[in-house]
Amino acid sequence: MLNEERVILMTKLASYEASDGKRNVAIGSYFRVDYIGWQVLKSIISATIAFVVVFAMYIFYDFEIFMMDIYKMDLLEFGKSVLKTYAVVIITYALISYVVYAYRYSKARKSLRLYYMNLRKLSGMYSNK
Amino acid sequence: MTTLLVAKQYMKLFYSKYEIYITPFLKFLLAFTALRLINSRLGYMAAVNRLPIVLIVALMCSFMPTNFIVIMAALFILLHLYAFSLECTIVIGAAFLLMFLLYFRFSPKDTAVVVLTPVCFVLKIPYVIPISMGLIGTPTSAVSVACGIIVYYMIHYVNVNVSLLRGMTEEETAAKFKIVIDGILNNKEMVVTIAAFAVTLILVYIIRRLSIDYAWTIAMAAGAFVNVMVILIGDLMFDTNVSILGTVIGTVVSLLLTGILQFFVFHVDYSRTEKVQFEDDEYYYYVKAVPKVTVTRPEKQVKQIAGQKNNRSIR
């Protein structure tokens, strides 16, 4: 005989596994520090590439003037200001990433806790049969 | 109204029954419309400006994740621009790269808006986007909408300045580069639209979350009003030459369209609202329960006439 409650629970679990569950299980397989650290590192790499792209556009924007000024300007000072801007951009973006991924991790853990509880409940239903 | 509610029930039943076909079809439709619009607006590369190619790519998009449509649309834009001008490709390609690296890295769930926003702009109903995203999205959707607006205005810029960019020689590469960047960054209309849409979206979101009756309707009306006001103030401050009549008509049409969205997503009966109050060890709960408006589908009665002797009705 079909156990209606069990079928409903199994459907809910399967639907969760097919949607958010897959991502949450992947997140849940990491320790908090590892997950957030890895994501922030990826964000730093992304932001670095983005910074290089913007810097290249900035140089190309006034390329002729830049080439004329390059011999007159204090290259060390210019390099320092570029590095300072880079540091500000990276720190800001890394902080945003940290907040986003810390929130996602705690949300995924909470949702996984409920999922595993339901799995145990399902397993209990089979053993009580 | 009852007829509409019955129709809604039928549509829900139809969707749940054929969801496996309807969702890919809708993705196909979105991809096909977006790619056709890109081809009609830019269309410089003959190899991709062909219906069979668009059909094949749209078919691919129909069974891939929604983000794939965004990638394909970006690829089509860059291919057309490459055939037109290398400088435009570099500038717009850099803008796309920044969007992908900085925002889409967080893989938001509403990336489809980046494609839908330019499509709605071309269809002259852009104001439907901030209002509907405020109703069904979150405040972060404002970033996705802003990306969509930037994409539209970049394409629009190239489209409007074709003759100017074509007239420049190969030696003027640096100047061309500067003109394209200036044209995109100094577009005040784009900045005003981004500001107006962001304010509208956040306002609609805040109001629709309030615990007041008719929150959705009030949010839509307030959003539409604020949208028009911000665009008009932006026009006065930056002289963006926005058509006031067009903005008002576009907003009214968008309001009607979001009314349809509200009917399907959030149709409740405030006259039967129940307010209950209870407590447990940790909290007091003040719960406001608003029932959904639902009707039961009429059951079909099939009367079979099979001769004079066996006259009976079957359900």
C-alpha cells in the first residue's frame, strides 16, 4: 500500500534536490572558512582582471597624451597611486564578497539541516514499516 | 471577474501539466526575440544575421540555463560590432567583461532581466521592468536592471552614430576609441534612467512588503508616479530630451501590464483578512492572513445520446 505521507515527503525532498538542494549540498561539503576563503579568492582574481581592463581602457582613452606625458611624469608616484586605487577596489570588493558568501553559507547550512532532518524522518518511516 | 479567475485556474492547470514543454518554449521565445532584435539593430555580420542561425541558437538556449541566453546575446552583439568597428568591440566587450566579472560572478537568479530590459526598451514598454521587478524581485534586482539599461544604451549609441564612426579613417583609431567611451559614459539619459529605475524598483519593493491592504496596487501606482517624476526631474536637470508624453503613456501601459502580473502572482481578497495573535516562550506573534482569491473549475458534464433506450449522463 502507498504511504501518502511518505510520498509527499519524498516529493518535497526530490524537488529540493532538483532546485536549491544541489547547490546547497555543494556548499555544505566545505568548512565555513574554506568556502568563504575560496569564494573571496575567486572574487579577488575577478576584481584584479576587471581592474586591469579598466586601467587599460583608461590608458587607451588618452593614449597619445599619455605617451607624451610619460617622459615628464613621476612614474613612481603614478605607480603608487595606481596601486593605492587597486588596493581600495580589491578590499571593497573582497568585503562585499565576504558578506555575500557568509550569508549564503549560513543560509545553505540552515536549509541543509532541515533537509537532513526530513531525510531522517523518511528513513524512520521505512524502519517503522 | 469570475470568468477571469476560472481562466487563471485553467492556465495554471495547463502550465503544471505541460511545464516541461512550456518553459523551454518561453526560453526559446525570449532568446529568439532578443537575437532577432540584435540582428535588426546591428546586423553588420552577415554570417550571424540569418534566420536559420538565430533559430538554431534559440533552440540551443531553450534547453540550457537562462544565463546561456545572456551569453549568446552578448556574443551576437560582439560579433556584429567586430564586423563594424574594432574600437566599439573593445569598449563594449570590456563593459560586458566587467559585468560578468563583477556582478554575474555572484550568479544572481534574475539574469534574464539583463536580456528582458533591452527587449522592453525596443518594444517601448521599459517602465514595466522596474515595477514588475520590484513586485517579484529583491532590491539587488536593481543592479541586473541597471546592467540591462547599460546594454540597451550601448547598442543604441552605436546604432545612432553609425555614420560618424564609419566616417572616421583607420588613422583615427585613438580618437574613435575616445568618442565611443565618451559617448557611452557621458550619456545622461542612461544615467537618469538607471537612477529612475533603481528608485522605482526599491520603492515598489518596500511598499509591497508593507503590512497594509492593497500593498501591491499602492506599490505599483507609487512606483509609476515616482518613475515619471524622477525621469522628468532628470530631464529638467540634465536636459536629456525625454518625451514627456511618451514617458507618461509608456508608464500607463506598463501599469496595465503589471496589473496582469499582479492578477497571476498575487490576487488576494482583503475583505476576508484575518488577524490573529498568539505567543510562545520566546515571541509574541501578530499574524495577518490574507486569503487568495480562488474559484473551483466548473466540472464538464458530457451528455451522451446513444439512442432512446440508453440515455444517461457521464462525468
